[in-house]
Amino acid sequence: MYERSLEEYRRACKFLPGGVNSPARAFSSVKENPLFIKKAEGSKVYDIDDNEYIDFIGSWGPMLFGHGQEEVVTAVEEQLEKGTSFGAPTIIETEMAQEIVKLVPSIDRVRMVNSGTEATMSALRLARGYTGRDKVIKFTGNYHGHGDSFLIKAGSGPATLGLPDSPGVPGDLAKLTISVPYNNKEYVEKVFTEQGDEIAAVIIEPVAANMGVVPPKDDFLKFLREITAANNSLLIFDEVITGFRLAPGGAQEYYDTEPDLTCLGKIIGGGLPVGAYGGKQEVMDEVAPVGPVYQAGTLSGNPLAMAAGYQMMKLVQKEGIYEELAEKAGQLVEGLNEIQAEVELPLNINQVGSLVSLYFTDQEVIDYETASTADTDLYADYFQGMLQKGIYLAPSQFEAMFISLAHSEEEIQNTIKAAAEVLKELEQTI
Ligand SMILES: *Cc1c(COP(=O)(O)O)cnc(C)c1O
């Protein structure tokens, strides 16, 4: 079934570390070899062995309208005729920025970059430059790209220093990042009491989606808004996943809480490499060339990427799409809940809008510690079973299912049916 993918994977491994250009694509945590994809259309992806799958990865988020969205494709084709990069201002950059400012409540100036990683790295530098402070609070299990300051694991107490989570991250830099449990107000309060005047920023995924999907509890975001303001620290929302996914204005609109800085990626480029960071004019005016905080990019605001992104910004303003997305995801969750009631397996489902996670644990998942109770071997078996039935899920327990507008009701029902069969088989094995 996967012979050609296996062959190509072996060839790729001779030239690329692990055969992939990003580790999340390797299927190592589900004990499989990655599929090589040759094309995608709407809700479907096709591998080089000619298998067809209903795709719930959606390129890890960007494909809110499914693959090959017509307006996006046409806009890119038209731009292609005129040139791919000029290294000079273009009108489409202003138009794109104008839409972002209109849609995202807390943004009145925005800088385009090429990835989510660049957005978070740059936003943190800006927060440090603006506040004149060096420390940052992040939440364990949140992912903010691969910048050095974010690849940090927690020390052993609130006041202790962060440790590198990857070789190559300097220990001295890691000390400036304080990693605290998600949804834990007391912990955040303690850190602010002890070192509030050293904290440049708190950065958070307003809905965590990189340890599976974990919603913020009990006005956690509003709490962070207040405590950062009281300590003259900046609040940074990493909306690389939630931006344009939960609402046109992202999680900040959905939860009615405005950060000082917002990081965007994924959907904003509609499948082309785009990221952005933005916020209030007073803060953004610290960025070069207006201010002294340096940040630049040869391909930033690239016309091909902006052409795609601009169409996405227009499309997310269509009436009723977020209701439709939530309804599709709701149908899926309803189906999964029914299965959960019938099988003797540890299962817990989290959903926010079109983000869904099925955890193989009997604990409610509210942070990294509870997420870590999930049985990853069970997930691997589930993943393989679903793949064989033509359902392409993320190759990890700790990723979201991305529902798109291209998923039909029939496909959602077929996914539920497949899950019921796979989970009932799995029940027999334990
Ligand atoms: C994907 C992701 C990033 C990193 O974006 P890249 O484009 O992969 O560099 C940052 N933050 C969050 C929340 C993400 O999901």
C-alpha cells in the first residue's frame, strides 16, 4: 500500500536528515514511514502510491478552505506573470496589512515575515527592546517555533531558571525564559511577585494546539492581560494557529482579550511561507526603520505570498464561515463522543472551534502534565488504523485535527465510522 513512499523515503534519507525538512513530518512517533504526497485538492491528499485520504492535517493549519482554493490559486498565477520578488515596496503589501489591521483587534501596525518562527522571535526581541527587560514567561507545552528563547524546558520551581530543551541553545540564554504550567494562575502570580520588574513579556498560545488542543480555563487570558499590564510587561499572543481560525480576529476576538503583540502565520499565507507580527503603534514604532529594534527580511512581504495571503484575508470575512467550521467540528466531536460512550478505552476529547483533539487518557487535559498522561502507543495504533481506512491524521498524539470548510458532512460521517471501527478493534487488543 505504501511501497513507493517507502522507496522515496529511503532515498530522501540519503540526502536529508531523517528524510524530511521538518521533524513533525516524520512518522517516527507513530512507528511508520512518512507518506510522500503528490497532490491535494479540497479536503483530500493523494500519495505517490495513488492512495486517497481525507486530510485532517491541512498543511498543519493553513488550509482553512481546503487545498487548491480557487481565488488563492488564481491570485498566485496572476502574480507569477508579473514577477516573483522585487525587494522593493509593492501595493499588495499595504493592502494585505490594511486587511490585517481591520481584522485583528489589537493590531494597528504590522510587519510581514516569512514564518511563524520569525514572527515569534521578532516579537520577543521587540518586547525586550521596548521594555528594556530580558526575561520572558512561556507555558510548558506551548510551541512558538524553533527560536532559541522558546526551546526551553522548566527548571524545578517557579523561581528557578529555564533549561535548554535542545543542544545548541545556550544555557545563559535559557535562564531568561521561565517556563510555567498552562492554565495555572497561582504559578504565574508567584513568578510576577518574585521577578515582575524583570519580565519583558508573557507569550502564550491563546488556545494551545501543540500539545493537542487545550483551551484556556477560567478567564486565564484576561488574568494574563491584567497581571502583565500591572507589571508593565507585554502580553504576546502567538496566534500562528488560532489567527483567522477561531474568528477573523483570531483568539483575541473569540475570547475578547487584547494582547500587546500578536504573532501570525499558517492561514495568513494560505500555503505560502508567510508570518507576521503586529500590535499597537506605540510598540511597533520601535521596529526599524522607525525605531531602533532591528529586524529585516529579503523575501518579507514577497508578492507571491502576499497575493495568496490577501485572498485568504478576503475569504475569512465571508459571512457564516466560522459558524460552519464549528458546526462541522461539532458533528465530528458528537460522533466521537458516542463512540467514547461505547468503548472501554481511556478517551478524552477537547475542541475549540475547528480544532479538535482525541486524547487517549481518562484525565481531563488542561496542561502539559495532563496531556502527557495520554497513551501514545494507543494513539500510534489508532493512527495506523485510520490511515488504512483513508483518514490522514497528524502523526502524533500531541497535534490538533484541523477541520476545514472543504470537509463535507459525508466525509465527517465517514471519519466517525472509521474511528468507530478502529477504536472497537483497539478495544479488543488491550
Ligand atoms: C507552527 C507554529 C509556529 C511556528 O511557525 P513556523 O511557520 O513553523 O515557523 C509558532 N507558533 C505556533 C503556535 C505554531 O503552531
